[in-house]
Amino acid sequence: MSDSVDPTPRASSVDERNLNDATGMDAVTLHVGDLESMSSYYSDALALEPIEERSRGREVHRVLGRGRTPMVRLVSTPDLPGVDPRQAGLFHTAFLFEDPASLAATVYRAARDPRSRFVGSSDHLVSEAFYFTDPEGNGIELYADRDRSEWTYASGRLRMDTLYLDPNAYLRTHLDEAVVAEGPRRAGGVGHVHLQVGDIGTARAFYVDAIGFETTVDTYPGALFASAGGYHHHVAMNTWNSAGAGPRASTLGLGDVAITVPARQDLDALIARLKAHGLDHADTGRSVVLRDPWGTQVTVALPGTSTDELLAR
């Protein structure tokens, strides 16, 4: 998947307690009610191209991305109820772009699409981000990282913040019509996934202690940020809308959180942690599949996931 934006350094050693430093994120799966409408939205607003699709019974699975890099899998499930903003599930999928020009071009496209709902923009010190909601209520973050040399730390924790970022000023500074025209030829990928959970302690036990991410920021009220390899975060969990939520009902919205690790020994180390925590899981050889405490499917797989493998999940 050479066209993707890679936020993590390469590493090969296996840590029995933590995920490999080279861990990254893969395409997020969304259950959608109107496949054609949602496909056209992600194509027009985010400049993603359909890569492949497959029918499974009454379901149609369609993968979209940039180049050959899958970024989202849409699963047509029109009989499911809509997203409940108070239940556990997706807060937003964060799509990472390689530079401010690529980010500005995508923000410009998303803002011009009448189906987008602009939620806001923020300077997080480690990154600059813009937030939208898609037509079926799924959160989207579009962002670009600042160089790691600009990141700062205090008391052993990465410094992040939520400062005002003027969207019009950002576009005036970085928007380039030539980059807009390149559209899906510009690299992109899933940088992180932000989840709604019922409580932070349970989320920490699952995503940090069992899965093996390391806490990066735990000073935001009702939120936890965690990563591998010192990245600012690959996953985040909050209770801002979902405090006390129990297991998820079957609805539209998040279907799978996909994580990649470099080698089979990393999956073996993960399985050892899951067994130590008494967590049920399935080992397919190239991936380990399980559910978090709220019923969200999590897939940890080897890199280079083919669209055939993605469509089979």
C-alpha cells in the first residue's frame, strides 16, 4: 500500500506488552443505508475512488480509497436503524494527508459538497484538523501532522490542545488549484480512529492493556488517546456523548476498526495478551479478530491487506 500516508517509523522488534512501533491503521468499515449516495459523497467530497466491490447475499461491500490504498469500506445494510449519537461506536474516522496543500484541497472539496456538515477546525499542536459529518451521521476528521520535531512533552505526556484554527485563513494560505485537480492521485490514509465508549477505564483495559497501545494523552476530561511508536494517537476513546453506554445495538455506522502490524510474531504477541485477559478472538492466520467491550469489531492484520481480504471481513 505504497500510496498511503505513513505516520509511524519502521521497526521489527517484538514487545510482549505493546504493539510494534510500526503499527498503523487501515480502512474503516461503515454500514450504510444508501450505498450509492454514500459512495458518491466519499468520492466527491473526499476524492476517494472505488477500488473494488463484492456482493455477499443481500449486502454489497464497496471499498474506496486513493490509488490502491483502501480508506473506507462501505457495506450496504439498508434495513438497519440509523446511527444513535449516544451509543458506543464511531466518533470520527480521521483521514491523514501528507501535507497542508493536500489537506486544504480535500477540505475545500468537502466544504463545497452540500451534503457535508462542517463541525469545526482545530490546531492540536501536533496536527491541524477539520471536522465534518457525512450524510448518514458518521464523523470525519481531515488532518495533516506537524513534523515530529515540533511536538512537545510535559511530565512524560505529549502536549496536545484544541486551539482555534481559522478555516478560511488556512485555505487562503495553503489552497492550490493544481492540487485540487489532482484529487485522488494525492496520497491519503486512515491516520487514527476516535471512538465513543461507555467508560474510560474499561476502554483503557481493552485498547491499552490487552490490544497493546500506549497511552499518549490522558488529561482531557472524559477522553483517552493512545498509540504505537510514539505517534500522537492511533486510537482515541471518549465518553462525551456516550457515558454509561452498554453494548451496541445493530445500527448503521461503524462496522470494523482495522489495525495493521508488521509481522506474524506481532499477532502471536497480541494473542498472548488477549489470552491473559480472557478475551475471545479468532485467528485467521493473517489477522486476529475480536470485539471490544461495546461490541465493536476490531481486526488486527498483517500489512498489505488485499481488497479481497478486506471485502471478506
